[in-house]
Amino acid sequence: MELTAKLQALQRAVEEKRALRDRLEGQLQSLDRQWNELVEEMKGLGVTPDTIEEEIARLQQEARALMEEAEALLSKEVTSHDDDSFSF
């Protein structure tokens, strides 16, 4: 390949890399904005990125406790209806 062709190929490669860099910088800025919006929304809910895992665990435990309570109440309700005698 002659020198001019090599230089043109290198120039195209440089331009492609610059275009890629520009696209990636745009994506990074967009992701950064989204991250900041999520953090603000989380703050409104009373959590931060540092406390979110603890909050998820607390909510899961609370949900399990409520399910157990609901199952116990339903079981009690079913049992009390089974005890009622119906005679015809």
C-alpha cells in the first residue's frame, strides 16, 4: 500500500474512533443524568444508594411477616367455619 493510502486509512480510523468516543460520551452523560434522577427519586422515598439493600431486606421481611399473618388469619377463619355445625 502506498503512503497516501496508508495515511487515508489511518485518518478514517482516527475519525471513526473520535465518532465512537463522542457517542460514548453522550451515552455516559445520559446515564449520569438518569443516575442522578434515580438518586433524587430514592431520596424522596427515604433511601439512598448506600441504604437501598437494607431497605429491600426490611421490606421483604415485612412482606413475609404480613403474609404469615394473613395465612394465620385465613387458617383461623377456615377452622372456625369448619367447627360450625350445619344440620338439616
